[in-house]
Amino acid sequence: MGRRRACVLELLEQDRAYLESLVRDGRTQQRVVRRARILLALSDPETIVQELAEKLEQARHTIWHLCRRYQERGTEAVFDAPRSGRPWTIPPSGAGRPRTIGLL
């Protein structure tokens, strides 16, 4: 099995600056930072997907999928896509617990 080169992304200078700012910002969610790092690494023609996958502990298909998403959506690819269905909620503390008192 040969080593495939990554799809070399031609990042616009504004996209590169934006992705680098996401990586440097300490308040950005780590999954977004990881995706930004992958895109920045894919802009280097010497990047090999298998090595990048091992370094970042990701599957190869995840990297290829992100590459395709970037080509379709631009820098918005680093953020989660909207999900269908009811939003997830956390009930107030104590809600849903049984209120039975028993003897030992």
C-alpha cells in the first residue's frame, strides 16, 4: 500500500490567517482547533495523510472528508454542521430521580 500525498489545499491568505487565529485563541473548542490544524497541514505539499493521521490521532478518512468539506464550504468546514432534531437539554438537578424513601 503506497503512501498517498494529501490533497494540497490552496489556502487564501485570509483563510490561513483565520485558521491560525483559531489555533492560537485559547477559547476555541478543541475539535475546531484540530480541524484547523489539519487544514493548515494540508496546505503543505509535503504532507502525507497517513503521517498526519497518526500525529493527530485521527483516521485517514476523517482527514479526506475534512479536505472535501473545505473545498465545498471554505473555512466554515471547521465548525460542526447543524443537526436535525430536538436540541439536547440538561434537566435541573434532582429532576428525574426517584423520590422513594425506603428502610434498610
